Amino acid sequence: MRKKKIIYDLLFVLLSGIFLTVLDKYGLLHKYAGFALIPLVIAYYTGQIVERKFTNKK
């Protein structure tokens, strides 16, 4: 279970990075690149909290 979680975490980070790189390549980020990370970080941590809350505890 732990390895699967790490894989999903890395996949999320890589896809987010690719998404931001593509936006930057087409000039859609300009001077607000730092603010573009805020929704991504919120989504990531929300997923972490939901996983902890709803995972069956053994």
C-alpha cells in the first residue's frame, strides 16, 4: 500500500510540473507562476487529508 501511495504522489507531482511547464512555454503564466502552484498544492494536501480520513484503520 505504501509503494502505491508513493507512486501516485510522484505521478501527481510530475503531471503538475508538466502542466505548469506547458503553460509557461505558451506564455500563459508570465509573472504569476508562483500563484499557479497554490491550487495544485491545495489539491494535493486535500487528497492527503481525505486519504487519511477515509482509509480503513487496522
